[in-house]
Amino acid sequence: MTDILRISLPLTVWIATFSVVYGLEGVVCSDLWTAAGLSLGQGRAALVASWIVAIALQAMVLIGLRIPRYGSSLPWVQRVSTILACVALVATVWSLMPVVTTSLCL
């Protein structure tokens, strides 16, 4: 991995998972979901599962950046990428929590 990839990966994964989860919510709340014969309960389950997968993916990025094989040889890059991975993990939990805790399709 190059150092720029190590630094940019955590927040890139966060914005990608954010877009996927809220895009899925848009599909669940649209007529396409019910036209496919799926219920809102199944939509809620899909959203919760996608939230859990997003958190797991961010945790894997954090762990991966801490492994010496994928980590940087430069200490400052190691610190910055680890801090950004922690920030991205917290951002994933916090910004996608409304999918789990609020009512669906208001």
C-alpha cells in the first residue's frame, strides 16, 4: 500500500458505506421495494445488516492498518492513518445509527 492510500482509505470507505446504506434506504422506501414483493420489515433487516457490515468493514480497515505488513514504515503515516481509521469507525457508527434507531420511511 502506498502512504496516500493508507491515509485516504478509512474516510473513503466511510463515505462509500454511507452512500450505500442511505441509497438502500431510498430503495426500501420506494415503490420498487414493495413491487418486488418485499416488506418494510425485510427492508429494516437489510438496513440493519448493511449497518453491521459497514461497521465490520471499518473495523477491518483499522485492524489492517495496524498490521505491520500493511502498515507504513513511516511513524507519522502510521499515526495519521490509525487516527483517521478510528475517526471513520466512529463516524460510521454515529452517522448510520439513524437507520437502526429511527422510524423507516417517514
